[in-house]
Amino acid sequence: MNLLDFTSRQCEVIKLLAAWNDNKSVALALGISKKTAEKHRAHIYERGGFRNAVDVTLFAFRNGLFPEPLVCPKCGHDLMEVQ
């Protein structure tokens, strides 16, 4: 699964979902209805095989939808670094 499997709009929604936005916040950010945001989320979960918001967040980080690294605030360790 990679970004090419999603439309540009779905990538926008993925980025917002990965930042822990709920459907209402996604709708406001994109100027769409809450119902449309819910449909986007359902299609993204189905297409990506995501089970929950954590799956979406990991996908977004691993595919470069966030320019900033995910760093532990306590120790500064890069949380996306493969061990």
C-alpha cells in the first residue's frame, strides 16, 4: 500500500486523520459536510486495510505526509526509526 493507491483528496484526509482530527474537524478543514468526511474515512480505511487511527497515522508518517519527524518529547528518540 502506498500513496499512489489513494486520490489526492484522500491523501489530504489521511493527513488530517493522522493528526488525530475527528470527522467534524476534517469537514471544517476541507469545507465539506461531516457526512462526506465520514464517507472519505470509510473509503480510506477500506482501501488501505486500516483497522484504526493508529494504522492511518503510521501510514501517513511512513509515506511522508508529515515533514516533521515523530520524536519522543522525553528522550528525543525518533519514534519512526526501525529497530
